[in-house]
Amino acid sequence: MKIWITRHGQTALNKQKLMQGLTDEPLNETGIQQAKEARKKIGDIHFDAVYASPLQRAIQTASIIGNVDQKDVKIDSRIIEVDFGNYELRSYFKLGLKMTSYWAFPELLPNPKSVESVKSMVKRSQSFLKELEKKNYENVLIVCHGGIIRSLCGYLEDRKNGIKWNIFDEESCKDLKVLKFEAYSEDWLDFILNCRSGQDGTDYDLIVGGVANDKVFNTVELYFDGFIDKAEAIKRLQYEKPNLQIAFRTIKALSYLKFEGSEKL
């Protein structure tokens, strides 16, 4: 079986650079033309089955590329776009640190509360594809979305983490040395103190861990100045939830970044 996967064509919301998850927006004229061009590129290939998510933009694209009537497109909710929760319809450039960081580095950072997790994406993608593999198709077309397509590809490429993201997934950044702190732990405290005293001799490319807010900073200062011992510092820190950041420490790590776009405010 040969599986063809593609994202839907452009919509008005895409053009405005807004987060478009479960909002049911149809293709605009550019999107329709993109689908027609895609059909031309693949020639006279016949698809035994054409699948799409329940959203209009995917169904329209599937109909055009698959060369079938919309009523003949097989709809499956397991390949619908990621639920962006409170970030739906927000500008790409105004998502805030938490969502921007998660969407860039889901391997390293947790999903914001209202946003679908990678675990959920992987689960429904794998369920869909494992069922599809049992079919007797020669060519099958799947039209979905830019978020969920990453977990579909992750399964097809047998990724250990189940996803194929932009640049910082497990496979593509395996040559980077990463240090990750899940909490304000004793290891975190030791690392911070070594950095502050100029004694850090580690060679990590990326550091993922909590940023010191006012309360955390105050505790670190008290410990650093000798007013409280380590046990008391850790006791105070354990009640603080890390506000995660990623620190790029080497040119090698920085070289993985790529420019996505900008917006004048």
C-alpha cells in the first residue's frame, strides 16, 4: 500500500496567520488553486480510497486532489487538526512564551492546559493508521492538517517518540547534548549555583528548566548568601511550579533554528 499524505490548501485564516485548529473554515481561492496544482503534479494516479478530517478545508482539498466527489471522501475524526484551546484564532506571533515554546519544542516542553497533548495526537494517529494498514488498498490519499500530520508521519517513519516535528524532535537533534530539569530540584539548585559562581564546566548544547520568578529568586539568593541551608532551600522550591525556558548555549544548537516569519506591531 502506498499512502499519500498532504495538508489542506490555504484558508482565509491561514492567510491572516491565525492559529486554526477546530475552526471549520473553507478554502479560499488560493487554497483551491493549490489543490488543483497538486492534482496536476501527481498525474493520473487513481486512489482506491480518499480520507479527510471532518473539517471543510480538508474535505475540499481531498475532493480535488483525490479526483472524487466530496460525498465519496471518507471522513475520520481521528485525523482532525490539533485542538489549540484558548490559542485558537490567535496570531502566530502573539501566542505568548508558553504556547510558542511548546509548539516549537513539544519533545522538551509540556502542552499548555487547554491545548491537546502530543500523547493524544500520537494515540489517535496510530489508531487511524493501524486500522488503515489492514485495508487492501494500492494507493490511498489522506488529507489532514499541519499539526496532526506530524504524528501521522511519526508513525509511518517509526519514530520512537511517535512524532516528526520541525527540528527538535528526538531523531533530528540526537547529536545535541540536552540537560533537562523537570522541577526546581537539588540538581537544578546545584547547577544554578555553579553557573552563578562561574564554576559550571558542563558542555550542554541546550538547557531546559525553570526560570527563577521573584519567589524562586529570593530563595536562591538566601541560599547563595548563606542565610538558609540547602535542605530549607529545596523545601521552599518544591512548592513552585517551573516556568520552563530553553537556553541555547552553543553555536551548534543555534544553528538548528530557522526563521519562520515576522509581524510589525
